[in-house]
Amino acid sequence: MGVFYSKKLYAEDEFFYAQLKNLLSLINFNDKETVAEQLNKLPQNIETRKQFENLGINYDKWSNFDPNSNVKIQLHPNSEKAKLDIVNNFTKNFTNQKFKDSIPEAYTKPLFKELKDQLGIEFRDDKFFKDGQPLKFEDIEPAIKVIKQHVNKNDYWFKETRDVSQNTVKRKFINDILSRQANEVKNINNPDFNKTVNIEIRKADMNDLSHSLFLGNHSACCVAIGGFNSPMAISYIKNKMATAIEILDGKQQ
């Protein structure tokens, strides 16, 4: 486990640690049985096996890790298409119906005003414009910085309310903009982005707890340790109906 992930663990709350304690209480690491064998005996996984058998799905192949089961391919990145996708995805954060329905105008208007005042970026008819032209990739990084400054100085974006749906939408918005999209911009600006890469696609080893617990951190997913939905990372480990596919560039996920 890297230092970065260790620090993320220190920032977790009591609810997360209650879930982690429950997971660890189910496993005897000194037992002759493997972690997988012990988890397979949990009631929900016994039921999952039955359901899989009824559907003709091989439970053991689904739930266990086979290092020799993989696909290796060569990728030729298209930076121009990737840049266009980033711009479109940035806009979708503001135009998706859940965001519109959940976030009051009293909080979106000041955010749009900041973008206009600081960067000349306007939002109208569900589109972003700068100097009368559609938003470009080069505008995204400055826009993310302005959004980060704005939400960090406004308690509303982080304060929990009684509206569970609104809380979820706010968290997703912040994670998508400040984490996922910020990383996308960083990656595409990397000089190595356009290089041809050889990647490996395989099932993740969900029974390797030190690895599977941090899959969300590898992928900037909402279940990352330190993220708003981190307890779900533990649920994915305990419940074998869930699994994951990972993409490796060399040995890096």
C-alpha cells in the first residue's frame, strides 16, 4: 500500500471503519482456508452461487482471480478526440437533469457568474461559450480552477442537508469536476499521451484486500478511500456478485 493511500485511510470516518471492522471480523488470516474460500461461505455469496448456477454462470470463474486470463492490446491515442470528449463531459456536468433538478439556481448562478467574470466563459442554452465561440479544451483547466475556488469558499457545496438526492448530486459534481476531469486534463497534457501503449485487460483480484480496497483510488472512482462513497469499496469485496476489470499499462493500473 502506498503512502498516498495510507494517508487516505487516516481521513476516513467512523462509518467507514465500522464497515472495515466488519469485513476483517469475517476473515481469519491464520486459517488454512484462503480469503476467497472464507468469503464464499457468507450467506449472500452462497445465494449468489445458487443464482449464478440457475443462470448458467460459472461462479468460481466470476469470483476468483486467474492471472493467465487476460487480453493484451495496443492503443493508439487520439488526442484531438480526447480533448473534444473532455469538453463535452465538462458541459454534461451542468446539463444533466439530476443536476438541474437538484441544485437550486441560487447556487448555480453565482458559479456561472464567477466563470464569466474571471474567464469570460458564459453558460447559455445548455452550452458554454467564450468570446462568442464554443468552449475549447484550453479553457477547461482554468474553468476547473475557478470552480474549485468557488466551491471551496461556499459551504453549501460540502454541507450535508436533509435532501439526500441533492447531497449525492453535489458530491458527484465535485468529484467529476475536481477529481476525474482534472485528472483527464492532466493526463492529456502529458507529453507521453500520444505515444502508442501496450495495455493488459484482466479481472481484478478482489480477494487481495490490500489491492481491491483501493481500486477506486486507482481509477478516481466514487468508491475511492477518502471519497464520499468509500464504504461501498468494502461491500464490493464482501459481496461476490460484484467484481471489477482493471486495465494495466505495464504494471500500472
